[in-house]
Amino acid sequence: MTPITAKDVAALRARTGAGMGDCKKALEEAGGDIEKAIDVLRKKGIAKAEKRAGRTAAEGQIVAWAADDASHGVLIELNSETDFVSRNDEFVALATKVAGHVAADSALNESVEITPESPVLARKWHHDGSQTLGEVVKAAAGKTGENVTLRRVVRFATDGSVGFYRHFNGKIAVLVEIAGAKGDAAKNLAATIAEHVAAGVPVVPLSVRKEDVPADIVARERAIYEDQAKESGKPAPIVEKMVQGRLEKYFKEVTLLDQPWVRDPEKSIRQLVAAVPGASVARFVRYQMGE
């Protein structure tokens, strides 16, 4: 069995909110596997779904931008090792320029996790064409003496409307695409939904609608609910109804359209969308620093 360290216990507690003693026991039961330990805690009713925020500490800048006509928008996360460098005027200016470069990359229309081999890094620097994006980032690392990395970028292009929200602390930003509608109402809707997703209340949504929740996540939730329901000792048909009921409640919590609007819980996001003729939520991306 993998030795259980205080660091492992602390990490599990950070992700579940469970007590230190419960976390240690769960890790022991799971043979030191943190992912399995999360399920152990949830099956016992000690922890809710794991927290998606704050898993990894990182510094840097998240930049959000959208065109005036809302035809396209971007988010980028540029990381540094220290907060001192991330707040430096040159670093902030570089992050802004990287966002401008990504905005001009018409070949990009998705969210991309950047690796050393990523084609995105090989693109010529939009601002003068003398270097690649990767070379520009590498030069910044040499200048600051820190490991400066471009972690991820997203660019949405649309016939509808793109909007964004960036939290005041610069650590969280969201980009939303609204299909089927243009104009001020659609732009405002995209920005409103982006603000809601950034807030993460009641939780950060996994998908726009329940049909889009990944099958492996649904299977994991079902397994946990089945174990919990079987503890009641009720007949199988009743257990299945209990499981289905809990799954439906779960979908309402984690799918964007069914969530209560953070500014007015009496309204759902679905109702906000329905108020704009022809509008639908096509996709969204949420960046949290280091997540």
C-alpha cells in the first residue's frame, strides 16, 4: 500500500472539505489513491462532489477579450512562478499582446491546452512576424528569470455573439458563445451568463445541458448513488427510483441551463436565454488561475 502522507491528507481535505481524520481513513481504505478516496468519502456521505476550484497554485495573468461586434473572443492564461512577476507591467503587457495574437489567429476556434509541441506556439507572432509565439514566451522567461509558460488559450468565432466576464482579481474569466442571436441583447446575455459561470454558484457547470455531461462522470455518480441507496435496505425498484431522483438533482446542479441565476435564484439560466428570441447557449469555457 502507498504510504499515507500528511500532504496527501491535506490535498484530499482541500478537494472534499472533509475532516482530517476522515480523509486519512478514506486514503487508507483506498490504498492511498486520492481519486478512490474521494468516492469513499462521498459514499459515506462525508463529502459532496469534489471541489473543482483551487487544486493547483499558480501565478500569472488571465486575459479576456471580445470584438466590438461580438463575432469572436478569446481567453488566455499566461503563467509565471511568482506574483511579483505576474503584476509587473511588462508581463501584463505581454499577456495582453498574447491575447491579441490569439484573437488574430483565424485558424483557431476552440479551447487548447498548450504543450511544448502545440501548433499554436509555432504560429508567427501576429504583431511583427519576426518570431513565433513560442519564441516570444521563451524570451519572456529569459528576461524575467522565471519559468514563464502559456498554459492554455481559447478562441470562439461565431455567427451569433460572444461575450466574456473577468473577475476583478484577474484569477477567473469565462467566455460564452450565444448562437442564433446578435445585437445588444445577445451580447448582454453572453456577458451575463459568463458572470454566472465565473461565480460558480451553486457549482461550476460541467456542461450546457444534461445530455452533454460526460458519460464517465454520469457512471461515477450513478455508482455512488446506488451504493448509498442500497444502504436503505429497500427493494431494487425503489432503489432505482432513488438513484434516478438523485441523478436528476445532480444534473440540475451541474448543467448550466438548469442552474438558478446567481443574481436572482428565482430565475434559471434557461429562462434568461428564452427571453432573447432565437438565442441558445452554444458553449462556454471557464479559466481559473492554476486550475
